Amino acid sequence: MIMKIILTGSILLLMLGCSTMVRSTIGVHVDVDAEADLDVEITVGEQITGEAEGTFILLDAICIQCPNKYVAGVFGGSYFQLKAAATYNAMNGTGADLIINPQYVIEREWNPFWSKVHVTVTGHIGTINNIEKENDDN
């Protein structure tokens, strides 16, 4: 009888799950003071989209099935490695130097044993045309 209750409870836990969806931009506060006398010319191009997916265990602490190609400079926050992979996939082959105004959508299927996370990023192609040091007229 006890085994039947434990087995039924285990099956119910496996069948129960949650699904959430989160929209965000930069996931962490950035507080940087920098001064550069540069004149940068950037062309904003067409909209691009990229996706990445991963499977996590141990309350999302370990990614067991995650992409292996990322871009640098994607800030922390939830699932930052998938955000970086989605950004790579969006920019790959477009000639973009950066992605302008990235918007992340995170979809998560959860149960007590694992989580499946899907990240979609949408933004615009940013191409740096020219960088020059500004003239100091003093």
C-alpha cells in the first residue's frame, strides 16, 4: 500500500509542471563610468531574430544540453548563456557588429527534476561604419 502511494505520488510529480514566459532587456544593472572622445557612425539595419534552447537540472544550476557558440558581452541575469547563444544565432551571417535594442523572451517548462528553457532574441542589425577620435579644439 505504501509503495502504491509513493509510486502514485512520484508519477503525479513527474506529470505536474509549470510553464512561464518572461520578457526582458538587460538582466542586470550596469553602472559604468567611462569617457571616450570618439565619433562613432552606426547604421541600424533590418530586424533580426535568434533562438537558443537548453535543458537544466538541479533547480536550473547545471545546463546539460546547452549550445556551444555564444557572443561575449551579454550581461548576466536569468539564463544568460542561452541569451548569449540566441544573440549569436541572430547575428551569425548578417555582418552585424552588434545587436541594437535586444529584446529577450524566455519560455520555461519546469518540473521538480529538470527545466527546458527556450530563449528568443529580437533586435536590429548594428553595423559600425566609422570610428574616429573627436577633434579637441582647445
